Amino acid sequence: MPVINNTVSLTHLLSMENLSTEEVMGLIKRGLEFKSGKVNCDSQEKYVTSNLFFENSTRTHKSFEIAEKKLGCQVIDFNADTSSVNKGETLYDTILTMSAIGVDICVVRHPQVDYYKELIESPTIKSSIVNGGDGSGQHPSQCLLDLMTIYEEFGYFEGLKIAIAGDLSHSRVAKSNMQILKRLGVKLYFSGPESWYSPEFEEYGQYVMLEDILDELDVLMLLRVQHERHNGTAGFSKEEYHQKFGLTQAAYQHLKDSAIIMHPAPVNRDVEIADCLVESEKSRIVAQMENGVYVRMAIIEAVLNGRKKVLPVA
């Protein structure tokens, strides 16, 4: 479906692979329009959303909630710990219930990779699905807020040198970002423990030691060490990881003046990045969190557009 005046129309948002480059740029620019206050969010019709998170989350969960409320949606509370999930209810039946009671959009985070496939294939489920993260699969809204942050900083993607460094094998952020960044013309590098690098990344960029490329980078995108997915067997102490693979104060000095640092958060301070650098001049970690609200407004608007419930255009 064509993008008109940065207004995108989607049935669901599941992965970055499903989005055209035009749709990606439309969502980024629409997010920037929301941030600048250029968009009228008032709507005469109320839309119902629910955020169903089966894994812990602060930024993604709450920024979706704020985005939905800014758009005037009625947000239906869901807590997995007090739901019928504890009686054995499946994800499918939970979403079937939400659809039956009139929820327009379900934002879902779930530990199962590709959990959404049976949901969107169901002839009975009418709710649109927005993927808030599927295990170690994809995290499209995080990817879009990352792209918005980069575009806001540089105004372009073609030719930028970006390194994604850290826990690559477990990162849905890395897997979402690498696909679209290559498509947008970025020169991509991967870094971190070699045992956390796999052949799937070779199609998108090259593996390097961070110190060999640091002074050439435009963007250093650090990844959280996902201790919960390593089952306590990451193989490094926090101090060892920080000195060998993290951004230390000494390494920070090698970055270009125009370079920026990113991290999807939560940050393991003094592991992926020195504590004193989280809010440093080159860091855009706080900006990413802020931009998450606006790009998620663009996502929710796009999915409502796809349901033929078009919000007002500025």
C-alpha cells in the first residue's frame, strides 16, 4: 500500500522483513512529526488496545502504553501474572478472548520465536498484532526507534559506518537492525565475543574487534548481555567483559566527535558501557527512550489505518 504524506497503513507489525523501505521511512518521518508536534492526534472515534507482555519490560511496555494514550486509545490492562495464563490458557486463547471482547490492537511480547504466526493465520482472531519482541527473534519497534534516532542525528543512512557490538546470538535488536540497515545502505560491522557470533550475520556485515574500527564509526550500537538467556553461563565476569568487549572510558576517546553511542537498554552499567558514559555527550540512550514513544505512535496509527480507522492527518 503506498505511503502518503508519511502516513503508513499496516495490517500488523511483525518483523522488519515485512516492511518496505518506503514504509520504514514513512514510519520514521511520521515519528519525527509526532515529536515535533505537527500532527493532530484528536480523534472522534475511540480505539481499544491492550499490551500483553509475557516477558519483563519497562521501556517497550510503557512507551507503547503512553503512545496509545497520546493517540486517544482506550488501553485495556493485562497482567500475565494474574490472568488465566496461570490456569493453563494458551497465548492463542488469550488473544482470541481479546479479539472477541473488541480489542483492536494487541501488542504482544512473548518468549516464543514467531509466536504471531498462528495468530495472524486464524480466521477468528480479528485483532491486529504488533510484535513487542518474540524471544530471540525480532523487535521491530526497537529497530524503528533506533532508525529514527540515527536519522534524526544524521539525516541519512547511505554510507554510515555502524557497529553492533555485544550479545549478538541472543539479540532480537541485532537481528531486526542488521536487515534493514543493510537495505538502507549502511556499512555494517559486528563485534563482541566470537562465540556469540554466528554465520547468519555474515550476509549483512563483517566481524571485527571493536578497537580496530572504533575511530571510523558513525554509530556504536551496544547490546545488553542477556544473562537470563545464558542461564548463568556467559563465560565472562562483568569486569572481564567490560575491559575486553565493552565501551570503556579509554575507548570512548577514540570515537569521532560526530559519532553517537546507542543501547536498547536496560543497560548493564560497567559491563557494556562505563557507568559515566551512559549520559555522556555522545550517548543517545536517553534520546532512544524518548523517540520510542513517538515511533510507537506512528506504528499504532499505521495499524489503525490498516483497519480502515484512519486517524486525522495534520
